[in-house]
Amino acid sequence: MPELSSPRLRPSHLRQYALITGNYWAFTLTDGALRMLVVLHFHSLGYDALQIALMFLFYELFGVITNLLGGYLGARIGLNRTMNIGLGLQLVALSMLLVSPHLLTVAWVMAAQAISGIAKDLNKMSAKSAVKLLAPTGEDASLYRWVALLTGSKNALKGVGFFLGGALLNGFGFFTSVLIMLLGLAGVWLLSLVLLKTDLGRATNKPKVTHLWSKSPAINNLSMARLFLFSARDVWFVVALPVYLAQQLAWQYWQVGAYLALWIIGYGLVQALTPKLTQRLYAANVTARHSLSWVLLLTTTTLLIASGLALDLNNAWVLMLGLACFGLVFAVNSAIHSYLIVNLAHVDRVSLDLGYYYMANAAGRLLGTVLSGWVFIHFGFIWCLLCSALLLMASALFMRRLALIKH
């Protein structure tokens, strides 16, 4: 964990970091809960895996666009405004789901998820960019810890959100659950409007639209590695896994929500602790070469899970143990990625560089989401895992290219 009491850190920076982290936490909680609510609620109404995946299509598609334009917007108007816009748009998305049940069609949910996708990526881009600006200058180890803490805690809260979504659906039903989240997030949004610093993240020289695309080979290769890394996760995780658990293993919705919640909470905790783990393993700061070894280990883990399921050893235990290992290795690799992009980003175009990088992240999630529904419905869960392994190999290829670049 970062040494928050260090004299190198200004008290004003600590207050802003705490506020940004709190915003990010609150948003992530509703985002995770909403995803689980939508998946489980519409599965209970008889929608198949591909139809549910389509509901998240615009969520991911608009995330691609938002990250690219959001970085440009943040550099021009400040990260406080992009973060608050994100919180406000999430309130709009939640409000759209409080309509009469007969109006809650696939198309309507897709529109609401599109707005939620814009909101989420504005919020994430703002939070990650702000860390670069608030962390002590020239302190790579400190920056690594700050990024890992923010990213890890966010993912742990997303796991809590998954559990919350399943529990709320069981206890209150879909509409009351959405209303509860709407009221809670509205309070956070009002506090953020008042307290968040107004000039955070504005570029010294106002960027032009032509600056949206990164010209850095290092950032381009890292972005492509991120695209394939996250598509490899989501090809089995977004739709295929919760539906598989409900259909094939006959789990109740609260059990599905609880399991995925615990998985993501553990994943987030490992991310937060990654700086300590890698310091013991490597002593020096982590590099692309270290990430390459982790993604190769992740590929092996994925193939072992697929093999266990194909041999029909014990599907429940294979998934429990296999996905625990997958989560641990993926968390370390994701934390290293998050540090590398913040470290590589130029201080005067940090939101642009991170926006470009997270555009690739969103494109990976989009690819994984579509494949998750399509591959599962046509070929089954094991093929989702095999597809994941292929995508991980592509991620390793770009990470190897990054490792060969001197930057």
C-alpha cells in the first residue's frame, strides 16, 4: 500500500486522491451490481446467452469511442468535469431502467447500457489519469503502488457489486434494486460536484483532434496487448460463465452472484498487493518482460481449465480451482499493465495517452463480450476457454514487441 503519510505527498493531493478513489468506488459498485442484475434478470425471463450479450454490445462499443474522445475532453476541460459527467450519465442509465416492464426491451436495455458504458469509461479514464498527476514526480515505485491500490480496490468493489446485484435481485426484485442504486449514487455525485478540484488534468497546450492517436510505439504495443488480454478474459467471463453456472451446474442466482463477487474481490486484492509480490520476485521495477512471462503462465492456466472440463473430472471443482488460479495470474498481469501505461504516459497528455490505451481495453471487452455469447451458444463453454487461450497468445506477441522497444 502507498505510504500515504510520506512528506513527499501534499495534503491537498491526498484529499483529491481520496475523493477520486471514493467516486471510483461508488461508481464501480453500481456498475458491477447493474451488470449482474441485467444478466440474471433477463436470463430468468428466458433470454439466451447471445441475446444477453447483445445487451452489453453498446456498453462496450461506446466505451471504445468514449475512451478516445474522453481523453481529449479531459485534457481540454479538466478531469473533474469528465468524472462528474460520468457519474451523472450513470444516473441517467439507471433511471432508464425504471420503466414499465413491457417497455424494458432488448433495444431499450442496450440504449441504457450504452450510456452506462460512456459513464464508466469517463469515470475510469479520469481516475487513472488523475493518479499520474497527483503521485510524487519521479517516484516510479510510489506511482506503481498508487496505481495498484486504485485499480485493485476498484476491482474488489466491482466484485462486491456482483454480490450486491445478485442479493438485491433475490431480495427486492429488479426495479427496486435499480432505484436503491440510483439514490445512493446521486448522493455521491452531489458531493463530487462540490468538492472535486476544478483544474485537475487540464493540458498546458490545448490538444487538437489530431493528437487523439498515439504515435508512441511503446503505447501502441501495450494497448494492443491490453486489447487481447481483456478479450481473453471476457470471452468466458461476461456471459458464458454466469449462464453456465446457472444452466449446467444448477446454481441459484444468489450463488452465481456470490461466486463471481468473491472471484473479483480476490482478483482486486491481488492487484492491490502486486507491487509487494513483484518486488520480492524481481527486486527492481517491473517491465514488459515480466508481464510477458505472466501472460504465458495465464495461457497455460486457461488450457488446463479447458482440459479438466473436457475430461469431465469434476466440473464444479475444476472451475473453482482453475478460475482461482486464472484470477491470481490475471490480476498480477493486469496490475503490471496498469502501471506501465501510467508510467509511459506523457505528463502533459496523460489523459490522451490513457484514453487511447483504455480505448483498446474497451475494444477488447467488446470483442470478448460478443464472442462470449456467440461461442457459448454455438460451441459451448470449453470452446470459450480455448478461444481465450488464442487471444492470450496474441497478447503475448504484442507484449514481446514492447519488451524489445527501448523507451
